[in-house]
Amino acid sequence: MLKQDKAGYYIVETALDLKQYHRMTDLTMREKIQLRAELNPTIVKKQTPKKKTPIKKVDRPEPTEFDKWFN
């Protein structure tokens, strides 16, 4: 059975409590997803930016007849 606090809000601590709460209330899918996200927050690791390697300019070879025809 779900517990209520003094203000009348339901206390949901486990997935079974959440399932019971969903059965009691008529929530939209968006609200259900939001409740699940609040109960099980995902840990997001901070990503470190990758170092950019400098690009060396290379002299292009002279285009051949095939390159001229193909392009």
C-alpha cells in the first residue's frame, strides 16, 4: 500500500509502489516517463573534449589526364 505524507502526497520508493500509483491515477505517458526518470536518475558522465590534432598541409600532385576527365 502506498504511504502518504502530511501534505497528502504519495511516497513512491520502489518500482512496485510506482506501478500501484499508475494504477490509481490516470497519467499520460509523458507524466509516467517523467516519474520514472525522477525515481531512477541516470548518471551522466562529464565528457572531456577531444584534442584536435593539427592538420598538415600537403602539396597536391598535379592532376593527371584521368583526373581532368573524371572531374
